[in-house]
Amino acid sequence: MRGVVMYSAGDVRVEERPDPRIIEPTDAIIRLTATCVCGSDLWPYRGVEPADHQVMGHEYVGVVEEVGAEVKTVAPGDFVVGSFVISDNTCEICRAGFQSKCVHAEFVAQTIGTQAEKARIPYADGTLVKTPGEPDPAMIPDLLAASDVLGTGWFAAVAAQAGPGKTVAVVGDGAVGLMAILAAKQLGAERIIAMSRHPRRQELARHYGATDIVTERGDAGVAKIRELTGGLGAHSVVEAVGTQESFMQAVGATRGGGHLGYVGVNYDVQIPGIELFFAGIHTLGGPAPVRRFLPDLIALIWDRKIDPGKVFDLTLPLEAAAEGYRAMDERRATKVLLTL
Ligand SMILES: [Zn+2]
């Protein structure tokens, strides 16, 4: 099969990789319909994470081709959406709703690599969710978004306890930040403040439900959020970037007793204990348990209540993956969909 391999930072190639096969009785083999390039794929691309002939990709939708003897909930021919973390969905951690921390958790990005024609998905019953039928081709980007960015943005909004009567501030206007805005709106937030200085992303933010746009960053951004909230700060803040400035901006924008949901992968962030101490806020974050939300997200998409697929602003064939990485690295694209 064809698949993406990152030879080293900045060197993305599409080449022949071995066809996956069933190894464990709980595995499924899927033929991908679409995949995409994630903001987190830029970490190895830019040399922040090591890359040495690394298989790439962790977002996926496709059709089941084959299942192991113990797989019960999906069968050949089913169209499925999967999470970017493998989970059994039965252990104590999964049952508490934190499937990304499953005792059998495995990052699809590290070992499977779904920027490819096919993928072997371990713990298929606990990782994949089938759609009610074969989706309309126009719905594929929406379903693909559920595999990571929508699920992650949704988790961030839930972690920040977005809901009726709440003012939600979202730091970050990338795909995940935009999805957190969509989620906050669906969860019933009264006011949604998007922090963005990019005109096209501001437009999408408003489309997804943002009521206010703040262009200031850092301390000025915090001051603006305080000004918009009667000096209190937002009830709910989503951090969807992962830099020192964005994280401290998110902490500063959260009101005392408020909730911060953080999902930006924050390699070099140092949180001064004393600032967190005096902030007096709840925090919850990390890799999103997308599997918890998948059944509900698929239903919302199927009923055309949400349109998360609009975050994809560049579509390329898998063979042109290298150009997709370049476009995202140079910020010419928010998110790149790869067709098969
Ligand atoms: Zn588990």
C-alpha cells in the first residue's frame, strides 16, 4: 500500500509500505476513505520531536475490510470513524470517560500511521464507531474532523465546563480552537470570545458561534477579556495553542473558580506555581478522550446539525502529502485533507 513516511524533519515522502494484516483477534483492517495532516504533525516536521523514518497520521475514516475473530461491533463493509488513541473502552479508566489514558492506550500517530491506504486498528470495538450507513461524500470531511480536531475541541469545551449562562474564551484560532467554539455553542454557552488576528479564521469563528473577537495577545489579551467580562475573567477558557504566551494568557483570562480546558500540546511551557496558585482555577487537559464523544458527534454530523468539515481549507491527494505539510507549515492552510 502507499503511505506517508517522514524520513527526517522536513522530509515527507509517500512510498510503498507493507499492507497491514490482522495480528490480534481484536484487530480490524480498514481501507481509508480520507485522512489529514494535523497541527501536531508539524512538531516532527519542524524538528521539535525526533523523526527517523516515522510513519505519519492519526486521523482517519474508512471502510472495514477485515476483522479478527473477537471483534463484535464492526464488520466488513461498515463505514467507521476512529479515535487518534487506541482504547479498549472497557477498563476502569475508559469507563470513567478517559479513553485516551486507557490501560491499552496506543497513539495511532506513533505506530500505525493513517496517512496511508490502509490501517490496522487494534481494539477495534473500543476504538472505532460505525456510522448509521454509508455517508454522502460531502459528509466525509465532517466525519474526518470528528477523529481528532472536533473531538479534541469538544473535550476542551467540556473540560472548561462551557454551558448555558457561561462566557467562554478560546485561545487559539487553529482547527482545534475553531472546533472548541463550535462545541461551546452546541453546549449552550451564552457568549463566546475568540482570540484571533487572522481574518479568515475570525470569519470561521463567527460562523461557528463566536460572539466577540479579541485580537490582542498576552497581557493585553488578558486585559481585554477582563474588560469584556466586567473585570472578572471568563467562566470557561480553552487553551488550544500550547505556547508559553498562550497558556499564561489562558490562565490569566480564567475567573477565580472558573475552568480552564487545555489541549494545545505544550512542549516547553513552564507554569509558575505561584501564578497557578493565586489564579484559583480548575484545570483539566491533555490528549482528548475522543472515543467518549464519537457516538454523539457522529449523530450530530449525520443529522446535519454541525459542519466541522469547514476547517479543511486545502484538499490534496495522498501522493501530494509533502505539499500538504508545507502548506500547513507556512500557514497557507489551516488543515489539509488527503484523499485516497
Ligand atoms: Zn481502557
